[in-house]
Amino acid sequence: AKVKEIEKVDGMSFPLVVKPRFESTSYGLAFVESRAELEAAAGRIITDFRQDALVEEYIDGREVAVALLGNESMAPLPLVELDFGARSVRMMTGSDKFHRTVDEPQKVCPAPLDPVTESDLREIGVGVFRACQCRDYARVDIRLDRAGRPFVLEINSMASLGQGGAYVTAARAAGYDFNELVLRIVDV
């Protein structure tokens, strides 16, 4: 039997995630499984958003948000895991963020992680925050692949403060109500 060769694009294997370079809230995000889908998604981004398309390998696994508060003194808040349930593609979409799906991922806080992984993710989050020269507050989204290896997806230098968002969920678990959180960010 002939084994099908895995198609690669610039060293990356399908499936891939394609997104606009300068957007937020998953606008234009596409999950692609072939070269034709990749070309179509990149074309839509270039045409509709008038910007470059970022292409990255899809990492199947767990997703954890590291909410950070501080500057010189950093206070990582409790970690938040996105529970995708039975979804085959485990990623947050724009429809999820605007509460338009029936199987919207649930936020679990504190994330059920072993102490070593939790410490590693906090350290990675703070490292990304410092490397990107962020200030005051941010959220770092990290994917743990099936082997438990961490991959930074992105940093949200102005993380959403929506009531159902991961940052507010983490702050609530740390004992902040919304007003206290906002005042703490201003104080920082």
C-alpha cells in the first residue's frame, strides 16, 4: 500500500490556521486543510481586510489563557482553560466570541493543570509580556499540544474586559469584582 505523503507549505503541515495580520476577535480566521482552501482564505484576507495573511500550523490540544496584571511587579491571575467539549476543531471562532454558537467553549478557572505545567505557563506568559514590552495588563493564549508542549498563539496587549471573557473570568477567580479590576488596572 502506498502511504500518502503529507503536503507541506513552507515547512508547515496541514491543517493550517489563516488570519489577518492586524485584526482581533477572530475576524477573518479560517481553518484550512488543503492548498486550495489556503489560497482562497489568504485571498479573502488580502481583498477584504487589505492586509497580509498570517499562516500557522494548527496545534491540536488544550488552550490556556494566562492573564497578567502589573509591570515591574507582575501578578499572573488564575489560569483559564477553554474547554472545547466534543469539537473536532478545537479553536475559538468569531462566532464563539460573539456568543453565536450552541457549542461555545466553556471557560474553566482555575485551569485543571498539574503544578509544574501551571508554573511553566505562568513563566511563559510573563516572558512574552516582557519580550513584547507590554504594560499594565495583557492576556497570553497558549496551546498545549497532545504531548503537553506549549505553543504561544498570541498576546492580547489590551485583553477584552467583557464580562464573559477569559481575563475577567481570571480576575473574578482572583477575587476582583469588575469595578475592582478596572481600578486595579488604572492603579497599575
